[in-house]
Amino acid sequence: MTKPSFPLADEMPSRRSLLQLLTAGGAALASPNLWSALAQAQTPVAGGTLTIGADADPIGLDPVTINAFSSYDFTSLLYTGLLRWNAQMKVEPDLATGYEQPDPKTYVFKLRQGVKFHNGKDFTAADVKHTFDRIMNPATGSRLKALYSSVESVTVLDAFTVRFQLNATDAAFLSNLATNPNGAIVPAGVDGLNTQPVGTGPFAFEAYQPNQQFSLTRHADYYEKGEPHLAKVVFKFYKDQATLTSALRSRAIDMTWLKDPKVAAAIAKASPTLVSAPGQTSRTFPIWLNMKEKPLSDVKVRRALSLATDRKACLETVLGGSGKVGAMIPESQVGGYDGTGDLPYYKHDPAAAKALLAEAGYPNGIDLGDYIVVAANPLDVACAQILQQQWQAAGITVKLVPMETAPLLNMWATGNWPTLLSVALSWTPDSDAIFQYIKSDTGFGKAMGSKDAELDRMILDARAELDASKRAAKNLDIQKRIADNAYVIQIYQYPLRWEIWWNYVQGYVPLAANIRSFVRTTWLKK
């Protein structure tokens, strides 16, 4: 049987050498291998409650239908999938024990036996088929349908064997299966998961008080022996960074994550008993353009907007240089942009922007109306304010409209926004997941008016390429085409999270995926 590849751990350093990393400034540069070794360095103590500070409530808890990243911390503890990411961000078995691949488009998974859902129901292959039938059913409206567009059929061979038949070679398939919530399995015959989640994860849903807290309890029948160690996990919600950091300092919470690198560095430096770790450079800040009608259906107007944008100034002012100029996919992906190469219409040139506007019929400038941003993210709002000023210098006027997350996401998904809208993109399992937002035959692509058949072909071609170097070249070509046509105006890329926790929190491993899957191995040394 062929199994997902996951490397043997590198030679693990001693606990003493690991602890030398935990200086007053935190363990910001510790590698995943070091975090993993530290997590295993002591004998865990069972019990206790881990309290996590969060800055956003979940927006739905059904992994098949959710769109908001704020829900992922919760689904990562409630649900599991056939595969998962280990501490080194390599794919390893989870609900599957391995797979066979008779040909490049067929995967036969053998499933773990003895697994129970939180409601006591036994996990079988029927639940896998049910999950993917829901995903592929257009009536469900799942964003995952585009990610799994290569899946032709899912067949139950027996109670613990399931076959996926693909219609094309898909380099992203296993990565998507390993990612929560993209690959999370839900139980057949259970409805209402959006508010009453039922999974096979290490923790089960207990209660949720909106804007206050979300609590989970240890799943006594979880299938990994000895895990989870914690008896309970409580997320407490704080609507601004100031109250979040205050709660951390007073130890009202045991761990949290911050979006502002400058604030995170100052807090970690102030206390030698706080541990901090930045995530991977994986978040991008894009401006999504509604191109269904004028003025943004005109490529000259879009290119003018790109030329009017000083990306480096935004990076320095908002992030203090803790990031890089961004493109459609970040440097953490195969073929991701590293912030150094020249891309079309990336040079800041207000005069050239004005000339393009004049050619498009706007010699006196243009008013693009509302520019909608996420009100809950101060970095996004700060960047939008700078962009508003930069564009004004080139004769482009916008009205900044901060908005609550849920209605903003609905606007983005349906295309019901006037001209400009920013929803930052977080880590994704594969570059293809990001390209799906611009592809003209997907929900988001249709919503924004994408109509580039050649770009669609390029994206499909890159997805089918299994050779990493060849795929990287194809991904760069895709990004050049997107920049040349200014379909999306990308500003910068940076780590989504600067995670911080008190040093009595043991066994935790921060992931590049920016979710807290390793709370399952966490324990408290108090």
C-alpha cells in the first residue's frame, strides 16, 4: 500500500538547546522541527482548561459551507479528515491509514477503524462519500466544489475503503484533503452542523455565547491514544487588539495571536515568560475589482489603479517592513512571488496612471465610489486609508467603507459590491486554491466578472502539473498575466499571525497553516 509521504523527524536537539531559544524575545525563529521536539520533551499532564483569546467569532461551523477564516480555529479542533498536516507541514495519515494509487487519477483510501463521532456514531466510508456528495452538490453552495473539481466520483468499496476517481491529474488533491476545513469529514444523517457541529476531532462542542466565548470539551472517544490532554478549551472573544493584549498580560487568557507585528514584538520583549512565534509569510492583501461593468471592465482603468499604488510605501508604513510586496500567491507557495521581480504595472507612476485614465475617457480623473474593507482588521483599514491617499494623487477618488465581516463576505461571494473590496487571503493548502478566486467558471470569479479563457486554461494546466519546478514556472506566468490585466490589485504579503502564549502552556506547535490543530497535544504545566 502506498502511503502519504511524511519524513522522519530530523535529528532532534536536546531540550536544553531548545530552551536556549526561549529568550526574552521569544522563540520567533524556531523551526517546525524544533517546536515539535519541544512539544515532546516532557511527560504531559492530563486535565485543565486552556483559555485562548480570539479576535473574531466563528461564522458558521459546518466545514462544507463555511467561508470565513475566523471559523477555522474551531473546525480544526472539532473535525478531522482523511489526511492532515504534521508539525513540519508534511502530509500524513489521519482518518485514513494510507492509500493506494493504481493510476495517477485514482486513489483508494483504507480507513481507520474504531473511530467515533461526538454523537457516538461510528465513522465509516459512508461518511466520506456523504461529505463529498454534499461538497459536489451545487445546491449546497460549497466553496470547496471548485477545489475538488477534479473529483469525478467517490465510491464506497466496503465499510473502511473508499475510492476517489479523478477526471484529471491534480497536484492539489492530497493537500486539500489534509487541510482543515477543506478535508474535514462530517457524519451522514446529521443536519444543523452550522450551529451544532458533530465531528471526530479531539474536542466536542459544548456551548457558544456570541461575542463572549466558545467552549469545547475533551472527546473521550478520540482515536489517538492519550490525546487530547486538556479537559476543556475556551475561546474568549475580544473585539480589539488593546483589550486582547491586556487580557494576555493579566493572564485572563493563556494564549492568543496578534496581527500587528510591531505590537507582538513589543509584548514578547516585555516578558521573558512569554513565547512568541510568527507564522509563515502567507497572507496577502488584495483589492478585488468588480469588472462586470464600467469603469472597471476597462483594462486601462484597472492598470491606472495599479500604477497609482505605491506598494512599498504601504508595506513600510503599515507593517514596518515585516513583509514583502505581494502578488496573487505568496512566496510560501510553489511559484509564489518573492517580492523582488518586476511585474507588469507594479511601478508606482501617478503620471502614467493619469495618462491611462485620459485614454479611457477620464481626463479629469475618476470617482470609483465605495472601497469596502474589513472593519475588524486595523491593518487592512490602515492600508486602505493609505491607498485612498495614493490614488487621489493620481486622480482616482474612493470612499472608504469599513464593514462587518459577515455581510462583507456575502458581498464578495455574490458580486454584490459596487467597485472595490478587500478581503485578505490567508494560508491555503495549494496555490490552486487561490487561483480559484479569479477563475471565470467559479463562484467568486463569476461574481467579479472574470472572463479570461486563456487564464482559465493556464490555471488548469498548472494544477495538472506534478513536477514542482515546471509548476512553479507556470504559476509565475499566471501571476504575470493577472498583474498585466490588473484583475486583482495585490499590495503586500506577510505572516498572518504572531502567536503568543505563556510558557506554562506546553506541547503546542504553531503551524504555517495558521490554525491551532496542535491544541490536541497541548497541556498545562502549572
